[in-house]
Amino acid sequence: MRTTIAIGWAVSLIALGLHAASAAGPVRPSRGSTDGAARSAAADPPSADSGAPSDSQTFGSAQQSAKAGSSAKRRQRATAVFAGGCFWCTELAFEQIKGVIDVETGYCGGTKATANYDRVHDGATRHAEAIRVTFDPEVIRYDQLLDVFFDAHDPTQRNRQGEDEGRQYRSSIFFANEEQKKQAEAKINELTKERVFARRIATRLEKLGEFYPAEDWNQNFALLNPGLRYIQEHAIPKACNVRLRHPELIRSDR
């Protein structure tokens, strides 16, 4: 039976290559709440003159260098779209995976008219906070990304992740074709048969429609705001859980 791995803030920061000192100087100040309102309080776009600590660059510089070096060899590209609660959290978990070229936060399942943070955060749309993972299938397979997905959130929670509640936080796999659907079904059946989770998996399989990229300030949010309390309490521990469970999938430059 799978058990939850508890990781302290300091340990989490060290495991991700960040300095614990970043907790004293977040890019955007927390308003002192650790409940669901913490995300709402953090959602004001950052000011242009806010001094981003160099700690975030430690974890993010590898991503920039990887993109710069990708021109040396043309990569094969494929995409996968997942929803597993707060997209700040799932984005961070996947950005450390080898073979992943890019991770983009966005909205999936609803219409273009409602594809914005305020509307989706209110919970009155059909959208889920989602990520679009662009990856090299010659380096990492789709079924391996599914393994990361199921360890990057709690797939047994229906329409919520922890304190974040609502359909926008549902666990969903948005399949682009029948092959992705087939692999997703097989993975859920495998995890269910092996009783990996104590409760029934609530992850939905939804046919991929339009993926609407989130606002610029919602991209790379956790990397740019490592000292934010919500990121320390939710995103970083989830990313660390993936590192502990899948060390063979973590990029060597992380």
C-alpha cells in the first residue's frame, strides 16, 4: 500500500536545488493563510520591480540551457495534457523530468470565453487547471509520464486536491488519440489491480479538445516564487515525491 511521504520545507528546498534562505524572501508575499485562500491571495500578477531571488534561477537555469541546446539536434515532439489540481504544482513536478521539452499551464475542458484565471478559479466553468507537456518520445514514453502524473497528485480525490476544492481541481487525463486513451486505461487498471492507492482512483479520462494557455504570470510560477508559502507547502513536496519515487526519470542537470 502506498503511503504519503512527508517532507519538511527545508528538505524539500534542498532536494530541488533551492536554498532554504529563499523562504525569507519570496518574490510575492504571502498573506499569512495556509488554507485554500492562500492561492487566491497569491494570484495577483507580480510587479515588474519585484526582486526575484537568485535561488529560483538555480532550479530554472537548467531549463533555459536545455532549450538553448535543443537546436543542436532536432528533437521528436509529442504532447500530453494532464490535470491534477493546482497547475503550479503539476508544472513543477514535470519540469524536472528527462525528455520533457516544455511544460505549459492552461485551461482545458471549457470554452475560450471562460479560459482565464478569475473565471476558472471561481469554479463556474467546465475547465480544469491543466498542463500541456511537450516531450521527446525517444527519451521518455507516455506511460512513464502517466507514472509521474499519478505520483504528482492524489488521484483518489474527486474534484479537489487537498484544500483546493472544485471541478477546476479535478484529476483528469485529456487524451489526444485512442492510443493515449488505451494507455491511460491500462495504467489505471494496473494501479487498481495492484492496490497502489488505499481508495478508488477518481481520475477521469476526457477527450482532448482545445487547450488554452494560462496567463504569462501563471507560467513557471513555482520556479519563480519558491519562497511563497503555498509553493513550499504544496508544490515543492509534490515535486520531491516524484523525485523520490522516480529517480531514474529525473534529469541529470537537476
